[in-house]
Amino acid sequence: MAAFITILLLLVFLTSQIKAVGLLGASWLGIELNQSAFLMVAVIIIYTMLGGLAAVAWTDTVMVCGMALAAVIIMVQIFTSVDLGNWEASLNAIDPELLNPTTGAHYGDSIGTVFLVLPYAFLFAAVLPYMAIRFLAMKPDVKLHKVGLYVAILGALLSLIPIVGLYVRMHMPDLADPDMAMPIYLEQFMHPAIQGVITLFIIFAMKSTANSLLHTVASATSHDLRLSLFGPVSSERMALRINRAAVVLLGIVALLMMLYAPPFMLSWLGILGSGTLLASMIGPVFISTFWQGTAWGALTAMLVGFFTSGYMMLFADVGWLIGPLTGCAVSSACYVGVSLIMRPMEFSQRHS
């Protein structure tokens, strides 16, 4: 069940990443979106299939160094090219909600719901399997307190990037697709050489996430699901071949999902996949590190979290984060409650 849920939801998330990298690649190379997506997926499949965890580690390293440098360059360009007073007046004239929002949209109706990003981000890093893939790529002697310090500094720097959206909105108030803000900014407000370098690092970032997602989905398919249904294979060489075949097959499936999916907003689709997976796995992955439940508790928690978060994201107008976090709360309660109910029954069966 865990493997099925992981495969389904991370393929949804991977679809959004393929579209994102396809959009950027299309504007960078001057080709159609579908051609760009096909090219990017082919590259991702090749180095994921051949590189494994080493590919995850190195793409993450190159990505974060380049993105940090790009963030500095972008902020210098923006704040040296605009008067803050005029910028504020222009944005207020376009829409007063941009700088002084009265709601927390897209996170929820209340303005305070934006702070739900904090627990969501914590659980995102602690629970999701494709984040664990990145942790597994670290060397055994890495000092985690140093990692935390670096992450805090880099995270604060990279969190400045959304300012680009406000800058582009000032210059192009009628921009129809918010997902195009960054490609348009780089094309119109950066020197071509700097534009090319920054776009390359952003593509690295998107490919890094896609690489981790594809690695996790392939592992869930070729190892977890295969092992639970058919048992172990005869040799490690055969297991590696099965894993590489899964990388190719699932990469193609994700590309087809992107090509034939209806229009969607990238951030929403990413949270639909990752947030629903978070709600499904919080019990058996996170709570079980502090309090060990039963198999029935884990199974119930996965199903309840999956349907609760999925329903609220798709059919309830409650914002992007309330659905997954509500799913987390309900799933956690089910994990503990069902485990407490079933534990005496399992104990009596073992000793009867």
C-alpha cells in the first residue's frame, strides 16, 4: 500500500516538475514546450539510471551553489533598477492585495494561514521519502548541526527569489500565467550571458528535484512493490537491471502525464502530490519514530490520510496547506487510535 501511494502521488509531483523544467528549457532554447520536456526528461532518465544516489548528491550540490549565486545576482539587479516607492505605488495601483493582503490565499482564507508553511515545511523534510533519498546521499561523517547551519543560511537567501514575481508584475501587470514570471524576467531584464547561466542553474534545481522524485518512484516500484509481491530476485545485477528499467518506464509515464494533463498551476500540483503523500505517511514514517503502532494502525493511517488530503485539495476550497495538514492530523489520530485498539487483539492472538 505504501508503495502504491508513493508511486501515484510522486508521479503527480514529478509531472509538475517536468512541466516546470520544460517551460524554462523552452524559453531558454527557443523550442516548443513538448520538445523541451522530452529533452529534459531524457537527460534526467539517463543520469538517474546511471548515477543513482551519487547523481542525487552531485546535482543537489551544484544546484544549491548555483541558485545561491543566482539569488544574489537577481536581488542586486532588482534593487538597483527600481525605486522602492514607485514599486510600491505601482503594485498598489495594480492590486492592493499584493503588498497588503487581507486573506492568506492561496494558503487559506485567514491571513494567518500563511504561517502554516512552517509546520508543513518541517514535516515535508521529515516525512517525504524523496527527501530521505537526499539524506541517504550524505557521507557518514557529515556533521548534521553544520548541515542545519548551512541550510538555514541558504534557505533564507533562496527565499528572496519570489520577489521576482512582484518585480515582473510591476512591469507586466497583465501577465496571464504566473508560472512564466521567472522565464520572462530572465529574458527581459538580464544580460543574455547572465540569463543563460542563471537559467542553467534553475534547470539544475528543477532537475535535482525531478531526479530525486524519479529515483524514489523507481525504488518504490522495482524494490518495495516487487519485494512485497514477488519476493527477492536471484542476484544484485538483476535487481539493478529491474531498477533501471523502472527509471526509464516511469520517466516516460510522467512525461505522458504532463503532455496530456489539463492546464494546472505548478505549485498547486506539487502540493497535491507531496502534501497528500505527507498526510499518508506521517503515521508510519514520523510518529513511529517516537511511538510504535501496529500494522493495522499504519494501514488505516495511510488510507485515511490519502483520502482526506486528496479530497480537500481537489474538492474543498480551503487553501493549499489546510488540506494536507488536516490529513496529517486525522491520519496521526488514526495511527494511534487504531493501534491502541488492535494491539490487545494482536497480543491475545500471539499468545493463544
